[in-house]
Amino acid sequence: MVVRTIKSVFNFRRMPLGRARACLAFAALGLGILTAWRAIFIDPDFRYHLPTIIPASPSPGELNLTLAEYLGTERLGKQIPIFVTLINGYYAKNIESFVSSIRRLGVRNRVLVVCSTDECHEMLRGKAGFMVYNGYHRNVPLAIRPPPGDDFNQLIGQRAGLLPWIKFNLLVDLSEAGYPFVFFEGDCYVHKNPFESMRTLSDSSWDIQYSADGSGHILNFGWFFVKSNELCLQLWKSARERYKLDPTIWDQQIVQDTIRDFQYSSDKHGQITWKNGTDGIKMLELSPRDFFAWHNGIYQNPSSSVMDHLTAVWTPHRFWVAREQGWITDTDHYYSDPPYRMLRSSRLSGTLNQVWLQARLLVALAHSLNVTLQPPPVTVIRISAPDRYLDEEGQPTLPESRHRIIHQPFARVFPVTQLILDNYVNLVEPDYLEHAQPFLSPQSLAKYHDKPLEIRLSDFETPQALTQRLSILINSSSWGEDFRELILDNWEHSRYEQWTVAQFLTAGSDNLSSYTDPVDRRPHEITGEITSEPTLFQPCSSWWRDTFLDRVPPYWCGPFDWLDDVRD
């Protein structure tokens, strides 16, 4: 029968039209059955690469469903791992970028977003590309609900009880329902197909594959791949019971303590096997270079990484770091609808005070002209080491030279996050045009090949003259709607040190009252005068300032905190 059908297919041109159509339909049906048989019974991993139809998220009716019931309505197979994350509204945009990234990489696995707030659900509900479940946070015990406040305070408050409560229940429910899954946090960015760097479900050598923490902990909560078996279920249940005893303990610490309840050993290949009597849960550590957590290498991520997890990065700053690295996609047409007037500068350099003034003037000018600001990729700072690096005779001990030249990304010197929030400046990353190219049409790309217009600051006596000249250029009818890039150059030979922010603002058309000079947010003056701490800055301890004096500081410090003890 099958042979006759195949012969008929190859001879369908000689058949009547109706019979040819019937043969083609029968052949397609047979191929579909064979593919499904292979995917389900022979090689479950084959299904990793099958295309999946991604429906839009359903209405909020899932509030009345358990997670298992909700996933049942999605008709998910249990042979294909799903991606799972738990977020609030703070990371909603990141999830859209994550889904877009894995789709571009050819990964068709479904993505489940579990919301910890109504805001998250409202932002993501109805969007295509992922499932959204909102059935946990309404049932959180009142005793562990976070205090009311703005979104950032909510983010901090949730870590104390709400998120761990949801997380442990989520992990138990997924395992009980029989779904294999990859759990990832909202600040993870994928650059390659992660399944090509992890062992397959059919491999019996593992139960959990996890990203290494590297700081005394075993499993990092940022990324781990879990099979659906009884061993994994018991691990999550044990962790949940431990959490109930003290909900104030950090969730990752709870998991480490739970794992250590089992006797464990490590083989020569680095695979760690945890044993409990005659049963053992096999845990495989993923390559730290492939699945890279930033606290293991402060801004020194390997270029070949599969996934980057922005641990130890100051929370409000993570979105900028992702832009800086070129990890985000065209969410909200960020790249496909670029600004058509852009102001940038040549490298900022000088003493700390000089660089700070250059940056302030650059921001004020962009604000006054109402153009997009593209900061330079690097700032060069000349500093002198603080006195504690000198011995009794005044000679330098550490670092070797008292005078240092430090190369820093703009965002480590200037508070870009507050710049965007407080000053209404449209700010794009230094390599914006390069990152935008995959998302632009050939016609749009052609505009960006035009040579930028260089403006020599030394040609202008006053800020008013500079602002007036740039305003005429920006509004030139000959430019129309075409993209134009203005580059400020020649800082070292200009009179900028005699200029003030107020002069730029009054020279422009914008109301001065709508602008907050970032100097008001600065934690200190170089002269030693202490001002009030900025709202979102997290101060660095002196130990970290000393450690990273001559290179990139830890990203959990607010910008400029790392130079607290450095003076000109």
C-alpha cells in the first residue's frame, strides 16, 4: 500500500486532478504521522527543533486555574522543555527581548512567564510569543507581601518573601505536572541556541543542569535545566519546606542548604552527583564560560558566551548594560525606528572634574536641542592615588604609580539611568548604529553611511553661539527627514571650562525648570564636600573601591561611587 502510494505520488502529473490531490494529502498525512512517532517514541530531543505555533496569551481567566490546569489548556507536550521565568513589571520588556532573541536563533520551545504582580500581567497579557500566568501572587500570605511603594521599592521588597514563596511553589508544581523546564531570571540574555550547549533530555547522566554560582554556592538561580522526575520533585519539595521554616532566608541559600542535606561527590569530569541513600539526584554544572554569571568576572564576559546573567550589576543599570553589549532586540521598534538627529562627542578625557563637566555640558546641549544623545564608548580619566597608597616617605606603594590613566565606559562615570529618568534625554548606546543594522531596511541603512558632520568646539566663543549654530543645522530644510549625526570634537582646545550648564539651557528653546543638572545627583565633590546620596545609588564599600581603583569597578556600585577616595 505504501509503495503504491509513493509510486502514485511520483506519477501524479499523469493522474486526474482530484486523484492527484488525494495522493498528496495522503502522503502529507503519512509524513506527519512518521514525524510525530519519531518525536514522541524514538527521539524526544528531535522535537526541540520542530516549529511551534505560538498563540497569543489568554485572558486573565487563568487566575481561577492551577498552573497544571492552565498549561493543560495550552496543550503543551511533556517531551519538550519549556522556558520558565518569574518576574514583575520591572523586567517585562526584557522578556519580550528574550523571546525575540531565541526565536531568531531558531529555538521554538514555548516560554512561560509567571507574573508576581498585576502590573506585569497587564503589560504582557495578550502579546504573542509567550504564555502569561498570574495565578500565584493573589494567594500569597499577607505576612510576606511586600510593602506598597513605587516599582523599584516593590522590586526590593519582593525579594524578602513574595518571590521565594512563588518560586518554590512554581518549581514544585511544574515538577508535579511532569514538565521538563529551563528556569531563567529576567536579567538573562541568550546569544546562541542554549540546547546545543546542554545535554539532551534523553541523556541519563543528569537530572538538573545548572549555571555555576562560584561564590561558595553550588547552583545559581539564574539558569537551570530540570527533568520531570521524582528526584527533582523531592528536591523542590524539601526546599519549600525549609523555606516555610524561615521565609526571610535568601531563596538561593535555601536551595544550597537543601542540596547539602544530601551526601555528594564529584567525578573527574566535574559532574557533581548528589546521593541520598540508594537514590541520587545527578547535577551537572554547565560551563561557566558558556553560561556566564557576571559576578564571576566583573564586566569581563567571554565573547563566546551562550548566555549572560547580569548578576552583581546595579539593578536599574542592567537595561543599559544590555544595550551597551548589543543584547536587546527591536522591542518597541527601538532599532527599526531610529532617531534622525543624533548628537555625540569624541572621547571625553581629562581629570575627573574635567570629564564630569564635559559630560554635563554634552547632556545639557542634547536636552536643549531636543536631539538624541549618543555618548562616547570610552572616557579617559587622569587621577592621583589617595594618600593611603603612599608610604611614610610619601612614595607610592599600590598602585605602582601615583598617577593613573583610567579608561572607563561612559556609564561607569555618569549615571545614565538617572540621566534618562530625570532629564528627559533620549539616550542610545555608543554602538547603537551597529546594533541597529540587522533591523533596518537597505534604504534606511544607506542613510547611515553618510559622513557625520564634525563640529569643532574650539570654533565657538560661547555656548550660545554653539547652540545657535547647531540649531540651524538640525532644522535645515536641506536635511529634511534624513538621518544626520553631529559630532562634537576638540574639547581640549575649546573654552568649555568657562561654560555652564545654565548657559546651554537658556540658549535653547527648552524651559530650564524641566531639567535637573546631574551634578545635583553626584554623591560628593572632588574637594571632599559631601552632598546627599542620590536616590538610587548603592554605595560601594572602601574595599571594593580599593580593589577596582585602576580598572572597571563592580557593577553593583552606583556610578562614581568607586572614585569616592580619589581626588585630582
